[in-house]
Amino acid sequence: MISIKRYLDSPWTSPAEDREPKGQNQLATAMEAYGSALEEIGDCSVIACPGMGDRLKRKLAGVRAGLSAGMTRERLAAAAARVRDELQNWGQGTAKHYEQKTAEVKDMLLVIARTAQSVGARDERSAAQMNEVTQRLKRIASLDDLAQVRSSVEKCASDLKTSIDRMTEEGRAVVSQLRKQVAEYRSKLEAAEELAWRDALTGLSSRLYVESQIQRRIEEGFPFSVALLDLNDFKKVNDRHGHPTGDELLRQFSGELRSARRATDVVGRWGGDEFILLLDCDLAEATIQVERLRERICGDYTIEFNSVPRKFRVDASFGLAGSRAGEEMKELVARADAAMYADKAASQRRRPALVS
């Protein structure tokens, strides 16, 4: 975490120094670095806890937007305090979130333990009843009166049937209750897993999920390809029109990306305005698919915010890399990332402005 306190306390933040070009350049550089750090923290918080991170990311984005509006000492101090409070709130909220999930798993295990205990107690009661019936049968052997023998046998048979019926009914009730409670907790765990595997803003697969799928394919040894794509000049949307407009543009773009992919492809949000595709094919086939995607998803988008429609021309840079035997995920993604930045550099001259 980059702190701005040292910039507040440094001599060049005084009013006299602020009028000097050098001081202004230093402060502007510090603000840009601090803003970038806030954006990275927001992205990391979404990866760490999707259910809680999206709110923190929006809050930090608001702080960053406020920094560009003025650079006074008071505004910087207020921004630093706000960032500290937001991080503390996020940390406490995330801790409670995972504490709740842990408690749910603990409750499920306690249900299973209580059920096992109940079954054990039922079996002990049944064993005692069966033992009593056995003792009665032994006593019957010493009886001489046939009527008395008959009466005792009938009583034993009735008690035995009652005991068996009670065992059956209790067993059904216990199993039914256990099934119901396990189903409830399974539903909760599946919802929590879905939250972890899904990006909160776009609805695409989360970075965590995509990484797990890449690792699984590496371990299986089947050929596949990874494509990274980044929206060109997306920062201008947030700077000129605000983060709500930028978020809506990301959602629309994600919807087009999801619709354009093949059913077997995995598409996810890698972070910020970067996306990732996992294609189960070799590099040659993946190249064809990526070019098809480029034509489908790049173009004009219309965002309506506060009843005012705004048109944006969206272009993206793509980087593609095919899997190699013995290569780790970090190396594969790094090659795709390098290819993406090469494509971005090559498209600088030809691409239109994102904001119209």
C-alpha cells in the first residue's frame, strides 16, 4: 500500500513549493501512483472475496476520482483517512463473511454428529427392548401351563413387533431429517462456491475459477490456448463519465463476449478492464476464433446513464498463447500478456477513440 502521508509531510507540499513546476510534477506523479495502487487494491479485493470486494473497489475508485479534482493538503489528508476507513471496514466485513461460512460448515458437521448420536441412542434402546423380549422367552421355557405359555408368547411377539416398528419409524425420521438438513447446507455451500467462481460486476467467471481451469488442463496435458484482451483507452470512460458508466460498459461488453464465445470456451474477467479466454484447441484454431471474436465484440456500444444515451466506440487488444509441455500457468499467461501489449502498441495508430 502506497502511503501519501510522506508526501503530505514533505517540504515540497507547502504552498510556496506547490507553485514550482518541479513540486507540481512530483505531486502529480505521486497522485498517479497512489491512484494506481488504489485500483490494484480494489481488483485484489474482488479476487480475495468477490462478495465483499466489489463494494471496496467502487469506494476506492471514488477516492481516486476525487484526487484528480484537487491536490490541496486538506483533500489529500481526507482521502488518506477515507482509504484507511474503507480498508478497515472491508477487512472486518470480509472476516465476518468467512466467519459466517465457517459457522455454516460447523453447523452441518454438528447436525451429522447429533444424528449419529441419535442413531446410537436409538440402537441402545432397541437393544434393551430386544434383551427384555429374550429374557421373557427364556422364562417361557420353564412354564408348564399351555395357556400361560401362549399368553407369554403373544405378549413377546407384540412387544417385538412394537419395538421393530418403532426402530423403523425412528430410523426413517432420523434419515429424513438428516437429508433435509444436509440439502440445506449443500445449497448454502453451492451458493458460496458460485459466489467465489463468479465475477460480481460482469457475471463472467472469476479469475480464481479461470486459474483453476488452466491448472486442471495443464495437469491433464491436453492442448489448449489462452487469450488475454484489454479494452483500449478504457480509463478515459471513467475519467470523463464516471465509474457507473464505465461499469455499465464493462457489463455490456461482457455480455457480448459471453454470447460470442463457443460453448466449450471459458471466459472470465482477469481484472479491471482485462478479460481472459480459455480455448480447448491448438494455437492455429485459437487464432481463428480470436479474430472472429474481435469482429463480434468490438464496435459501437450505447450506454444510457441518467436517461442520457452515450455512444462509445470500443476497441480491444488481444494476446494469444498456446500451451507448451512442462510450462507453468504463470509462464503461459505471461506470454499471452506480452502478445497483448504488442498488439496494443501496434494498434495505437489505427484505433479510434473510445469515447465519442
